[in-house]
Amino acid sequence: MAGKGNTKRKDKDRIVLKTGESQRKNGTYDYRWTDRNGKRHVVYAKTLEELREKEKEIEKNRIDGLKAEARYIVLDELFDLWKQLKRGIKDNTFQNYIYLYDTFVKPYMGKTRIQTIKKSDVKKFYNYLADERNLMISTIDGVHTVLHQVLQMSVDDEYIRLNPSDSVLKELKQSVKRKSEKRESLTVQEQDLLLNFLKNHKVYNHWYPIVAVMLGTGLRVGEVTGLRWCDIDLENNMVDINHTLVYYCHRQEKEKHGCYFNVNTPKTIKSVRQVPMLGFVKEAFLSEKQTQEILGAECKVTIDGYTDFIFINKDGKVQHQGTLNKAFKRIIRDCNYEIDMKGEENPVYLPHFSCHILRYTFCTRMCEAGVNPKVIQDIMGHKDISTTMNIYTSVTKEHKFSQFVTLEEYFKKQNNMTSSN
């Protein structure tokens, strides 16, 4: 006769229970086990079949060396850990990652347990950003960068086996039907319209100098707003780029709260450069200097030891991208309204543009003028020549086609003259 110690436990249906399994008084089941760190755990299920499916997953995790406690960790907790450990990127890039996570990821899936996140969940999230939040692919790409890194840290720390965000962005780019995000520069006619409108408008003329500098140097917005009078050489016609001004909107970092500025080193090593000063750019600097002298305006801020900034507002504070883009919207609206009022035939209108479009426009003008790509790379501060070549190839191809249209008209004219003779 078998001893009592060898009697196998059974549930109410006389089914033999495995080690760790038990049936509760209400008929449900639980499974108890100890992880490799000696910590006790328990899971519950309504049926024995459901319980054993959970046991299979637990055992699979155990075999793969996954941490049992990962079942309780949510994405926000992993992101907080990522913030503590992340190194090797510029502060403004790091702060932008935090902004993207807090703005888009945290509200949507921050409280989701990481072991439950599937590839389909990430796909749904990116589709939501594209279709409902109407974000550009470039912005979603930034969201993907930080989310992918957080999830990859989970893989490296053995919380999950595979990164559910792998290849998802690539699939989105191929599947989402939307307008191309190709940055369109201003045409020569649009550029001239913008500069003439600002130069001669009694309300908007104070925006002319900074817009002219952006269109004539291709500086990034943080580079142009961070320019000091000591950074420009009006005698040798040279602009020295050695830092960038970064604006943090509604951030909380250490002792800093709300909106604030920092001065950082330029985006890349290539971004430290000197840009030749075109004639109209020099005139714009001189115009700004003269206006400030007449108004008695002066810079009243010091940021990380930097002061005497060139482009300031009426309060003597520095400008930032948000203010500029809002001003551009008003400028576009009123400029196009004036054109409508003139009733010209086939008028040229200002398209919607941003600070970066002005930088891209300057690069386009250099490409159209046939400037050597290596020179363009140096002036634009592109880290990789491929960035320059992508723009150069695209622009020169379009420019070549437009030139051939002019050439075709010339030949038609010559043929008509020959026929008439």
C-alpha cells in the first residue's frame, strides 16, 4: 500500500495536479513557484487548462533566463531607467527624446506591461500617430528611436525575448498613404517675394534681417538665434558658427523648470564652421545693428555665459523657433492677401514654410549655382556627404530639366525664324 506521502493531489474532477498546482475553494486554480532569486510567485486561472498554459509560459521564461518580475514592469518604469543610463548623446537630443516620449508614448502605452507589448501594438500606435495625430514620418521616426531603445534595453536585460518595435517603422513608411515629406525649398520667385515683402512692409520689416540671414547662410535655427555680434566679421565678411541656442519648452530637468534656454556645442563636429557672408546678408546685419541703435535696444540676457545676441525681441531677449514659425504664418497670410488684392494675372504666392525650409532653400540655391558638393557640405555643416549629395542630385536634376525647357523654347524660336525666311 502506498504511503501517504506518495498520494498525488487531485482536483474536484479527480484530475491529478502537478507540483505547485492547487485548486481553491471557489473552484479556480493557482500555481506557485520560486524564481532563481528565491522569490515566491503565484498566478491564478479559472480553469486548469488556462493555468497550464500560463505554466508553459512561465517555464519558457525560466528556461530562457527571463526575470519573473518582468511580468509586473510597465513601459514607463523602463523609460525612467533608460533616462538614468543613457549616455553619449547631446543634451538637446536627449531632451527631445524625453519630450517625444512624454508627449506621445506615455499617454498611449506608458502603463502597459512590457511583456504584453506585441508587434501589432506598436503598429497600431504608429498608425495612430500618423492617422489621428497627423504626425509627419520624421516625427514618428523620432518617437520610434526612443521607444526602440527602451524596448531594446528590455531585451538586453532579459525582460523580453524580442524587440516588438523591430522593423515596424519601415513597414509604416511603406504602407501609410500620405504626401511625400520631401522638403520643398522656396523658388527664386518665392524667395524674392518674401524678402521684398518684409523689406518694404511697415509691420513686418523688423523680421527682414533674420530671414535674410537664414536665406543667405543656411544656418540652423538654433545657430542663427544664438549668433552674437562677436561671431560675425563685417570686415572679412565671415560668420563664425561655434555654438547653438537650444530652447526647452515646459521641461523639468534638475533645478530648471518651465521654459528655458541653453547654449550647446553645435550639432556635429562638422557644424563648427565659417560661412562666407553674401552682400545682402551683410546688409541685413548692418540694418539690424542700425535699427537697434536707433531704438536703443540691447540684449538683456546671459545664457550659460553667452550674451550680446544679435537677434532679440522688444524685451531684449533671444528669439526661438516657435516665435519665428508663428511669425512666418502671419507673414504668409498677409503677403498672399496683398497679392490677391492686386488682382495680378498668374501671381506668385508664398507657400507655407518653416525655419528649416529657409535653410533648405539656401542649399538649393548653391546646388543650382553649381557649387561643389564638398563646399556645400562644409558650409551647411552636414556630417555625412550623402546628405549633401541627396539634395544636390535632386536639385540639379530638376534644374537641368528646367534649363532644357528653356533650351527647347530657344530652338523653337530659331526654327520659326528659319521657316519665315
